[in-house]
Amino acid sequence: MKTDAGSLGKVAVLMGGSSAEREVSLMSGRGVLAALRSLGVDAHAFDPAERELGELKREGFVRAFIALHGRHGEDGTVQGALELLGIPYTGSGVMASAMAMDKVMTKRVWAAEGLPTPAWVWLSPEQQSRADVVAVPDTLGLPLIVKPPREGSSIGITKVVGYSQMQDAVALAARYDADVLCEQFIEGIELTCPVLGQGATARALPVIRIDAPGGNYDFEHKYFSDDTGYRCPSGLSAADEAEVQRLTLAAYRALGCRGWGRADLMQRASDGALFLLEMNTSPGMTGHSLVPMSARAAGLSYEQLCLHLLQHASLDSQRG
């Protein structure tokens, strides 16, 4: 799709929002805004935490670039509002956004499709008694990961290495989400793979290998530290790179994603087996973000990537 940047009309870059990832979203949004403006797009910042979404229609916005992360931005709620307003937006639609934001639902879909994901235990609010919590390692083994299923950016996550840590880990995750996800820990290489497009025409971009200090790819190392190493090309064998891309596309399509996304995976050190962790439907676009890095390796600049995503903004009602 080739479109003159000036013909895209008045564009809102949705950034900020009310989730725990607000600050990251502001960084993403500022980058996207500057990139679109540099190409001649009539783009403006719009923070849904400070303004009502109805103002988009009243102020003549005709497209939205969603640079929101987390709840009320990546979970289908903003997408639903934009559907009602009739304003095409970047990224996945309502259902795919809602499912991908919920890591438990994502795992259920992937498991039903026969896609590999680490074993897990879901703890509802009624299943978080001390007896329930300390029994989890008996099912998943140690170490294991405890996290809120509907947050991102490694917020509220704990790597548990002993039974005595379980209660505090669940309490931390429960600060961000009533439900808690406990997941088998996969020792090995952390990988991520972005996708552009929709359905049969979606394509996987180059895989990135993440080398975080001590294997701790936390919030600080994702967005603010220069200690984390990124390899793109990944250094994987050609066969492994192709398999990561195949799995990523299958995972993306299984959830019904469109526009763009990024799958996070682990490759187990002991046998090279691959495991899907999650799908991000509104990935970061900061200076440390991974989709721009992979796109650059595929010959697409940050500015070109932003324009490409905006050009493919759409509504669920336009599909078919």
C-alpha cells in the first residue's frame, strides 16, 4: 500500500493512558509522533488519561496510531471505543487485543492449537490461600515464574527459586491483577520475533536474541539500561531462526492478530526446544524497543515502520 503521507488526514497518536506502563507509552508515543511528523503526517499527541476519547471525533481525527501499552490501551477497550467512533487504528482488533493481553487466555488458545508454551497454573482470587500457593511448585517444579496475567513490561514478575518465596511473589503479582499466573521456568535463550501484516500475508521479521545481565530482563533492563545485549541477526542456526518465525506466525494467526505484533519466546538450553511466552499487540517503540531494531535489520527505518503501520490502520468492521 503506497499512500502519500499528507493524504492520511489528521492523525492521533494515542499515548500515556492510565496503565502501569504509562511512562513507557509516553516514550513510545513521542518517538512515533516525531517520526510521523518528519514524514509530513498531520499527527498530534492524544493522552486518553487526560482527555475523553469522544474528542477524537469532535476534533476531526480520521486515524489513530495506538502507542498505548497495557490495560485500557492494549486490551481491546480502546480498540472497541475506536470501532464505535469509526476511526481506523493501528494493530489488532478488539478480540485479538483482549485475548493477547490475557496471558492465561493466550496460553489456552495456543495449547488448543498445539503450539508449545510453558506449563502453567492459574490462581484465581479464590485460589490464593497459603495452601494453594505453596502447592504450585509441586506441579510446576522450581524455579518458576509468578506474574500478573494482564500486565506487560515485566511488571510484577518474580522468579521463584524456593517454596518460601511463593507467598510474596503471589502477593506482588496480585497488586497488579486479581488473578495470578504461575509458569514453568525455561532455562535458556530469550528470543523475540516481530510480525507485520495480517492472515496469510503476515510476515515475520528477523529474530532478536536478548542477552540480559544474569538473565534478568526486567523493567529497568528493557527500557533504561545499556547493559542488555541484543543480537540481530540472532546468531541462531538458519533452521532455528526459521522455526522461531514459523511458530511466531502460527501464534499470531491463532489469536487473530493484525497490523503488527511481537512474540516473546524461550529456547531451552538442554535440548533447543522452543516455547512461546506471550504476544504483544502494541509493542514498544522507544529507543530500546525491539520491533524497530528488527525492522531496521530487514531494511525498514523507524520512520518507514511508523508510516507503514499507520497506512494499514483499519477497523474490525472493514475486514472480510
